[in-house]
Amino acid sequence: MNAEASAPRLRSLDALRGFDMLWIIGLAGLFRAIAEVTDIGWLEAWAVQLHHVDWVGLRAYDLIFPLFMFLSGMSVPYAVGKKLERGATRMALLAGVWKRALILVLLGIIYNGGLAFEFATQRYASVLGQIGLAYGIAASVFICLRSWKARAAWCAGTLLGIAVLQLLVPVPGHGAGVLTEEGIVNAWLDRCLLPGRLHGVVFDPEGLLCIVSASALTLGGILTGNYVRGWGQPSLSVASRLLIIGGVLIVAGWLCWKAGYPPIKSAWTTTFNLLAGGICLWLFVIFHVLIDFRDRPDWSFPLQVVGMNPLTIYLAAAIVSFPEISTFFFGGLARLSGAWEDVVIAAGVLLVEWLLLWFLWRKKAFLRV
């Protein structure tokens, strides 16, 4: 048995995914509520970080989505890679990958109100759709290209190609290199090719070029997962190299920003990918060292419960009114808490959501596509 075949499941992958999802389903709201009540300086500063930038720049909240995509890539060598080693054909694996991708696109349309059948105003681009299609592209590269060098070259080529399109291709009525909501090449392509409604009216943050650009970040996750898995057991030398690579990406992104090519999450500029990719690597290394280097169950179990069922809670949050459930159980306590009422309700939302996921974990019920 080779090192890859004997590689253990990365608990840190589930824990970091759970940590990421918590900010989406209520942890950000809880911190915002606490900041409003306490007027503590650092909490107020952190609350600002829990809002997206309007267009140019980078805040912590802008990293939630790319971190999830990076982690979805990291899981590919552990899932698809094992099937390759067991003799599955590449065509069969590609069919499975694109089946999953298209299901996520469909779920994204439903999430955006697709069951209302209002086709003229329907938004077809979505978070789930971008995850699915970027995963499909990146996983296909992993399946079809056997060498890590070829995969890395594809990733670099995608980043370079996106930069060329955004900086050098002239947009009718605007010219080349106009990195505004209306003038950037992403927005022009989406207005020309995407049916229905665009999220930003003149652009869509999950539009066509965004999907292609995000596939590079997902492929970066695949490269990272394949490298970690290839060592079999947790290694400090691997962690150190990943920290260095992450630092190089962050510096490269910072230099691009200083040169006039800024990070724009809504357009997934190459600068944004570089900065996000480096930070994602650093976050993974922190969780990897704190969790995977320990043999026994640890503090990360509550995060793993969330991280093993991310699609369930993402869809449930759109369907189920968790704030109303929290108010039903904790409304009395919240009223008695005075100024802390919103904090109690927000904490109750997180508790109810986690208990639901814990119940599903106990029943081994996981929503996977």
C-alpha cells in the first residue's frame, strides 16, 4: 500500500469547512450584534470586516466563499483520486463530476427562486452554480492531466488569461482595463450571454468569467490536497512549505494591487485569487497543525459536525426560518436580556442549527451530490 492509499481522512478539512460555514449561517450576525451592544473598539473593527466591500478591496467576509471553493478542491484527491487508484475509468469519473456540477447548478437556480417559474426575472447564476461549475472544471483537469506540473500550469494559465482579459481586452463603450462594475469585461460578457436577471444589475458576481477564474482557486485546492495526501501522514515539512507558498501568493497579490490591478471579489480578478489563495493556504495549515497532528478526538468536533453537512445547512437556512425557531425557544430569555436581546436570538439561531446538524450526524444523514 502506497502513502496516498494509506492517507487518513483530514479532520482539519471538515473542521475548516465547518468554521467557514458558521460565518455564513449566523456567526457573523452574532458578532455584529455583540459589537452593537458593547461598543468595544476591536469588536466594531471586526464587525466592519464581516461585511463585503462594495467593489474594490478585501475584507474577511470576502474570503468565506473562496475558502469554501478552495476546500472543495482539496477534497478531490481524497475522493476522486481514490477512485482513480482503484481502477475507475476517466470517462466514468468525468461523468460523475459533471453530474454533480449540474445538480449544483440546478439547486442554485432553485435557491434563487426558480420554483416560482418567473423566467424573465430569474437569476440563473448562483453561489451553488459557481461552486459546481468551477469544481467541474478543476476536477476535470485533475482527472485528465496526470502530472502536477501540468495541473499547476493550467492553474497559472487560467490566472494569466483572466488578467489579460480584464486588463487588455477592450469593452465596447468603455475600453480596455476599465475595472468598474459596468466596464469590466466580466460584466460585458454576462450582459451579452447570461439570460435572466443579473445580481448586480449590470454585472453578476457569480457570472461566466468569475466561474472560470474561481476554477483556478479550486484547482489550487486540488494541488494542495494532492500534495498533502501524497505524504500519507501529517508532516511539519509539508506544512512549512505550504506556509511559504501561501506567503508568496499573498506577496504576489499585494504587488499586483500596488501595480494598479486590485482585488475585486465580484469579478474574481487574478489579484483576488492570489490573495485569497494565499490566505486559504495559511488557514488550512493552522487547522492542519492544530487538528491532524493529534490522534485523539479534539476541540474541532463541533466544527466537523457542521463541515460534514454544508449543503444541508446552506439550503436549510433558505427554507427554514431559524430566527423564528430561536425566538420561540429563547424569546423570553431575550426580552429579559434588555439590550442583549438580539445577541441572545442570534446565539439561539446558531445553537438550533448546530443541534440539527448534530442530529443528522448521529443518524449519518449527509446531503451530498
